[in-house]
Amino acid sequence: MGKIDYKELKKNGMIRQTQGLLFSVRLHVIGGRLDTKQLRAIQEAADKFGCGEIHLTSRQGVEIPNVAFESLDALKEFLAASGVRVGVCGPIVRTITACQGNNVCPSGLIDAPSLAQTIDREFYGKPAPHKFKIGITGCPNNCLKAEENDLGIKGYIEPHWNPAACTYCGICEAACALKGISINGDALLIDQSLCFGCGKCAAACPAGSMTEKARGFRIYAGGNFGRVPSLGKMLLPLLETEDEVVAAVAATLEFFREHGKEKERFRDTLKRTGFDTLEVYVKEKMGRP
């Protein structure tokens, strides 16, 4: 056996275990979704090439542990027949995580799985100065923790109140979980600082007074929940189309490649450059004021 390039193997999703010539093989999963054909293939692969176990990672991924070095190529070929690819590791865009979105979840405001597929096609496995993680959460309940990712995307509804149609019934006030709406007689007050964009007030209003002004995506940048946790900050005003989101992701990655140092997480790049430098860069790339 010749010299094994463990670094190259890890880059291609085959991660050396403590047992030497055994590997945990990372698979390519988009937004935590696999069909039953793929699941059966993964089960068969784990039985045939591993030890009959799989590991579900913290970022919606799947790994098959205890695969011998000699079986790595055969495992990849076996899985490819069912459309399952081996994943990636290293200084690149990692697995795109996503919740089930508005096609499944009653709280969902956007189609998170569809957006995950789009972003995966455009950016997954592309180079960066360090690992770059993207998470998509369908609503402000924030199940996918947008602010903990290098770049996070969150569904959001901007409400609009029309006083002329309002009956001051109090239903919107009751629907607001953060108590950002208050009614006193014929006066309705909205505390915009408490609005987190869930859209419950508009959905509950029987008079059509509270409506959706806009529905779309909020972008957060610079989050990290590794050794030194920190939360990302909102990067742009509300984006209303998936094309705008893709453009924002592209511009953010370009900024990281231009300004990031090797093995420097995006959060630390922003500490050096200042978050406002990123904001200006992304807005210029997107042609936004």
C-alpha cells in the first residue's frame, strides 16, 4: 500500500477515525432531506461496507462510520447508483441546512427546502478561506438558528396596518406573541422594535386592516457556534426574491475570498474589516442603495 493522502480524503468527505485505516464517510445531504430510495441505499451501504450503523450529524448530515480504506471507492460507487454522493470537508461551502418550510410547517413563511436546493447547486463545495456554513430557517421561530451560521437566511413578513379598515377588535393584539401591538380605545400602537416578522397579526385580522406589506428573506452574517460562540448580524433590508438571496450569498462569499485569511473563520474576518465594510460591499455588488 502506498502513502495515503489523508488530507485529500478528508477534503472529499472521507474522514480518518482514531482507528487508523477506518473512515467515517460523510454524505451529501441538502436541507436534511433524503428520499426512501436513498435511505435504503445508505442502510445497505452501512451494512455492506461499515458496521451496520450511521451517524446523524449536528448539521442534518449523514455519515457512515467504520469503513475500511480498501472499501472507500466501492462504497462511493454503490451509493452513486441511488443518487447519493459523498460529501465534502475543509475550507469550502459546507452542507446547506434547512427546515421543512411553508409546504409542511404551519409557521413557515418561505419554501426553505427549495431555497436550499438552489443555494446548494450554486455554492456547495466551492472554495473559501475556511469552512463556510449556510442555514435557512423558514420563520422567526428560528429552528435552524440563522444567526449561528456564517450566513443565515430567515423567512420574514413585514406587516402593514390600515387604520381606516380597523375595527379595534383586539385580535391582532392577542395574536402578537411578543406583545408588540396594544389597543387603547380607538388607538392602536405598534412597537416595531418588538416585531419579529411572524405575520400572525395579518393572518388573524378579520377586517383586512392588518396585511402583509412584504414577504421575503432576512440575511444574517458572521455567526459562529464553535469554540467561541457569537451571533451574526442582519446584513440587508428585506429581500423579496430567491434571486436576490443568491446574489447576496455570492457577494458575501466574494467578500470573504477577497478579505479572509487562510484558516480564518468569517466572523474573525469581519472583526478585522468591520461589519459595515461587508454591508457596503454587498450592497454595491447587488446594486442596492
